Amino acid sequence: MGLDQHGLQTTVGSQAALDHYDRAVDELLHFRAEVVAESDAALAEDPTFPMAVALRGYLGLLTTDVDDAVAARTYLASYQPGAANERERAHLGAVRTLADGDFHGAGRILAELTVEYPRDALALAVGHQIDFFTGNATSLRDRVGGALTSWRPDDRHYPNVLGMYAFGLEEAGHYDRSEDVGREAVERDHRDVWGIHAVVHTYEMQGRFGEGTRYLDDRLDDWSTDTFFNVHNWWHYGLYAIEAGDRNRALDIYDTVLHGPKSSGVSLELLDAAALLWRFALAGDPQPERFADLVEPWQQRTATAFYAFNDAHAVMAYVGAGRFDLAEALIADRVAWLRTPHPGVSNQEMTARVGLPVCQALLAFGRGEYDTVVDLLYPIRGHVNEFGGSHAQRDAVYKTLIEAALRAGRLAIARSLVSERLNVRPCSPYNWLKQSELARALGDEAAAVAAGERAAALAHAGGARLSDDAAGHLRDGSDREVR
């Protein structure tokens, strides 16, 4: 028995094992690849160490890759539990619940753990990711907010807890507070890439893409090296470039970082790759060859129903590559899978309520069946969050709906959707471009020209261009040093 770095009683056979575990948690909070080696080292020192066992299970399950989940289940099934305290037993229960496919149940166990043990950093971090995977904005905010006063500003991982809280605030719509908290987190720990990510999200959601680009430029060395989260933050950089109309820079980011010869091929990175290309496709700039490179990796990861959010991005890749047959096959498989009840498996409801209609709509969009897209997506637009991801990620679904409404001539729906966006993000060039298209479709050429000019002015004012340092990172490939 010993105390971990946050003062919690821990059942462990040696100090060396506990030291490795503490370092593993630190690596996890900083999204560094060394978390795996430190976790393995802790188990090598003490194979029955309950918290290290739980951590290893979590690491396999939070990739959202079905093969990793199967390996985690096999490992957990082979574990012979020894002595464990109440907190550790709760963790083992949570990781087994997650392994059974019950994201929501695991999240509830970890929420109860956090109430009793607010300084349990692993419970906070894993619970936070589960809230993200299930699109629960309220819990993203309040799970961490409820624990925050139990952490002191001089605690080693106080900045990381702040970074999590900042992201929860952003997803819950508290943008000013999120920016302040996220900036504080990063000022306290410049390598808090999740805190950087939270600030970047606040800029995205407010249409402040120029400020977001400059913030990423200023923090380039902090988020682009020595972390496996660099790919996702480069994706955000790519979104800013698209918003500014800088097509070539966005594609440079795609080819160098999001998907290339050095890509890991994990689902979380394939998501970013497919999502960026889909935005090009929606803008009338198809990328069939790039999409085609994503087809085989996605086939390997979606053969079995596991996470509906992944399914949707696989279908984006299939449709973008012109492989409608693969999209049809995935959809048919999920329809068949839904016919059999899967009690306690969160993905069943996620697929039925959101994932399946989104996949069907993406396929219909590729076929030019725009009325069908609107009929599928418009009724579910209020609960798309239920299949996971962030507001920024799910925006691909909403943009698909808007584009389909415009192309189908469903102008009343298009007007309402574009108005919603303009009033939330009036400084977004994309929103004004859609307003211009809508006005032209309605026969108001003067309004169309004015909206188009507004879009161009905003794009120019934002100035979202890669800095010399950022371009240098892309040229030398340094962003890919850590996987």
C-alpha cells in the first residue's frame, strides 16, 4: 500500500511500480506516447497492481478501435484480481463496463468515483473522454467542475484539470469563460495540449479563425511535437485555413500530417482525415484520390459495429472515393446488427438514433439525392451530439444538411439553417458564403453580392495563413516524430 502522486491510497507491491504508474498518468494527461511504456513497466513490476491494470484496459478502449477493444477485453478477462480498495474496485468495474460496450454505464461509475475521490486524475481523465465520446456537453463541464476546488493551484496536474474544464466549458457554450480558463491552463503548463485544444475550440465556435491561427502559431512548439495529439490540433489548423479560403495550405496539412506515409492509421486520426476532405467535397472540390487512400484503413476498422461516430467517417471516405458499394455494405451491416438487441451496449442507441441516418444521408449526398439527405438529417439535427464528438467535428453533418437543402431547393429550411449560423457566428466567411448562395437562389442578386463581399472581407481580415514556422514544421515532418 502506498500513496500516489495525488495523495490517494493505492494497493501496490513496490514503490517502483507506483512510480511507473504515476509517470504513466502524467504522460496520459499530456497525451504522450510514453504512457504505454510506463503502464507496461508498472505491470512488469507488479502484474496484479489494480490501478495499472485499469489503466492498461482504459488505454485499449479509448482508441475507439475495435481491435484494441478486443485485446483489452482479453487482457481484463485474464486478470486475476487480488487485494484492492474501494476506489480501485470501482475502477476495475468501470473498465470492465466500458469493455462490455457500455460507455454510459462506465461514465456513471467514474462520475461517482469523482464525487468521492475528486483528486483521482485517472477517473477524471477517462470520464472526460467518455463524455466526449458520447457527446455529453453538460457532463464534460460538470464532471471536472465538481472536482476542481479539490485541486490546488500548486498541484502538479492542476493545469491539466483546468484544461479539461476549459474544454467542457466550450462544449457547453461558455466561450468567454472557456478561453480564460484554457489560457490559464496553458500559461501554467505550456505542454498542456488539451488546454491548447480547448482554446482553439473556442475560436472555432465563435468564427475567430484568424485569432485561432495566430494562437496556434504562437504555441507551435508546445502542441506540434512530443505528443500524439498533434494530428488533431493540425486538423484544427486546417479548418482555419479552409475558412480563410487557403485551400493549398489545408491540403498541405492533410498530405503531411493528417494522412501520409507516416500516418499511424488509428481511427482517431482517420476521423480527422475524412472530415477535412469531406469539407472540400461539400464545397464542390472533390478529392477522390485522397479519399481512396482512406478506404482500406477504414475497412479494417469498421468490419464490426463498435462506435457509430467512426462509421459515419468511414462512409465519408467511401462516398468521397466513389465506393458506394462499401457504404451500402456498411449500412446494411448496421441495419442487420440493430435487429438483434444488445442490452447495455451504448453503440446500439447511438447507431439507431444518429449513426445510421447520418451514414444513409452521406451516401444519399454522394448520389445527388439531396431531398433524401434533408429528410434524414433535418429531423435529427437536435440530437446529433448523441453519437459523440465535439461541436466542431459534428459541424460536418450540419454543413451536409445545409448544402443538401440548398441543392434540393428546400430554401425555407436552408434559410432557417443559415440564419441560425449567421446569428451565432457572424464573423464566419463560410456562413456568409451560404447566405450569398441562398440569396441568389431566392432571386435577390444584390443581397447575394453583398453577402459574398462580406465573406471575402472576413476571410481576408482573418489572415489565416500558415506562419513560416508552421510551414517549416510541415516541410521537415517534425510533427510526425511522435506517434
